[in-house]
Amino acid sequence: MILKNARYLIENNGTWSERQEDLLIEGNTIQDIGNLEPLYDQHEVWDVKDYLILPGLVNGHQHTPMSLLRCYSDDLPLMEWLNKKMLPAEMKMTSDDRYWGAMLAMAEMVKSGTTAYADMYIDMDTIAAAVQETGIRASLSRGMIAMDSNYSDRIEESRNLVKKWHGKVEGRITVMIAPHSPYMCPPDFLRDAVILAKEQNVPLHTHLAETADERNMIQERHGMSPVQYLQEAGFFENTSVNLAHGVHFTEDDLSILEGLTGGVIHNPVSNAKLACGTADLVELTKRGIKVGLGTDGPGSASTLDMFMEMKAAAWMQKLLQEDASALNAHEILTMATRNGAEILGIGQETGSIEVGKKADLLFMNMNQPHLVPAHQDPSLLVYAAAGQDVDSVMIDGKLIMKHRELLTMDEEKVMFEAKRRAEDLISRI
């Protein structure tokens, strides 16, 4: 396919600019960019002059089946929300519940512009099946809790997940090793998880320093911060890491994290809604620590719209720094695309519009009252646009949504089954 008259955004050294050229998509890859009129009669041609094209958004931290629990447990502190509401409900979930919850989350993500995401949950074969069916790109991890001494089964589940799914489904699925968090994993287990990640040559994924309570808990138990606790287990030695949240870091923590491979996934909406605080993205960036964006699960964030996360990230940094120039729209857009892809370990494949990269693209309908006039496209996208402004989505060279119609999912069936499963799940608690 040739995308004719493509107005698209590229990023160079942190600054985004617009170009207008033709894009040649062959298979799943951007094969050429430029004036391709001589090739028009050899390919399907789609004139996309009415859209603004940008790289697909990357949601760096998610728990897809929790979409069945959207707005089930709101206005509670994190630990009460987690222990009294979420975990009891999740323990009652069946494989079918998780499948339809994942399908619902994927439908919402695609319709709001997410083309790649990171999932941490259990029963990952079921979620991988949903990824295969929908066409989305995913980095999957079996969230491992080890509150007992017999945890070898969870390590083996993760090992098997890598063997079965890493690099599979036309390369759309990758796998990470995910000890859930410092407060749910003892030192020996963390070390075994690190060994497994190195053995399989895949990244690590964990929740880290999400709340002040977590920091205090690890300090009381082990006499160190959560970051130092992970460091003791070898978490940052010759591994790539996806650190979700990163709200409560000390000066010593930041020194440890400088130069790490991977980065921090900031989840501003979830962190604000659960009153966890906000990560200091300006300081992280100053230290050379890469920052991406995520939604967290829909059980906490309620929405999976990455445009909302971009707004929230910008607003909260400006308030935190008391500086309206802090974290500009260009930086936020980079976090939601290139940075997220690099933290997930797929930056060589996606996250930007370049020859040789996978064709993961968003087609934005900018001809709307709230997006006119177009003085600065990055500012419009970050501060004014919403997920509903995404007209079409291409992932891995295939149109997954066109003119707001999902092409790989029966949207009505997904919503019907999700409603039915959610009602039944709550009745069983």
C-alpha cells in the first residue's frame, strides 16, 4: 500500500516536525518515504491528505483483564483498593473472564490510538490468544507474587511463557519477566527472576516505589529503599528493566538508576486517582533515566486513553515544578512513542516513522473544532486531542481500525460478553 500525500510527524533530538510525502508499506514495514508517484500503478493507493499521521502510542504498563473491574472500587487508598477489593475479585476470575476483559481492553486501546502495550497478569496464554486475534503488539509478562517459599512454579510459568510466545505471532508478541513488586517478592525470589531474565535475554518488569507506604514497608523490613532492595538482587546488572510508577525515589535511588537500560513507566492518571503522588519526570530526565507513559490497569485508571495520560503527565509536572515550561509537548509525545517502545525493548521495530520500522501508525482526524487552528501539532495532540480523534489505526502493516470501525474484533460482541462476565464475576465475590 502507498499512503499518498501523508502528513506525518517525525522526532529529531526531542523536537517533532511535520513532513508531507508518500509512504510505501510492504508487508509489515515502512519500505520507502518520498515522492512515490511512479509506483502508484503497482500498489494499492490510499490518499491520506485529510489526516495527520503519527507513530502508534505505546502503553508501557497495563493489566488488561481488570477492564471488567472498571469503576468497581474507586475513591480508596492503594493498599485498601488492592487488598479489599481488587485481589478478592481477581481471585474469582475464570479464564473466560480474563479473555473477555483483555479483549475489551484491547478494543479500547486500539480505538484510542495504542498500537503496542505491556501487560502483567496471570493466565498469559489466554491474553496472548487475545493479542493474536486482535492484531495489537504486546509485551507480555506473568505477574509473579511470592509470599511463600515455594515459588518454583511461577518461575517455570514465566520460563514457558518465553519459550511459547517470545517473538511469536509475526513478532508482535515479546515477553518480559515480572516479579510483581518489592513488597510481594522476597530476596531469593527476586534473584531467581533476575537469573531467568538474563538466561532468556528478556527484560524485567515490576512495580516500583508506587507509594510512600511501600517505601516505608521495605525500609522497615530490610533497612533499605525499594530501589536498593532491587539492586541487592542484581536487578540493574546487565538487564533491561521496565519500572512501573517510580513515584517515591530518594537521591540515592536516582544515583543507582542513572544509566540503567530500560526506564521508568509513568502512570499519572492512576497515581493521581489513588493519591500515590507524581513522579518527578524532570529530575528523572535530567539524570538520563528514560521515561515512558502507561495507563496502569483500567481497575485503577478507569480509562486506557493514552491522550489522557499525556495531558495528565504534562499538567502534573507543571504543577509539581511550579513552572509552565516544564516538560513540554514535544517531550511528552516522545515519552508516549519512542521512549515507551525502547523501554519495552522494541525500539528497533516501532515508536517512530522511519524506513525499516514496522508500520504502526495512527491517522488523526484533525478537522474538528477543538483541533483548529493548527499552530503547533505536538501541542494540539498533547493538550487538545483525545482518543476519539483517532480515525484509523495500522499495526504491523495491517489496518486494525478504519474510520472508527474495528476490523479484527466484533466490538458489539466484545462489549456484550464483557458486561455479562463482569456481572457474573461480581455476583461470585
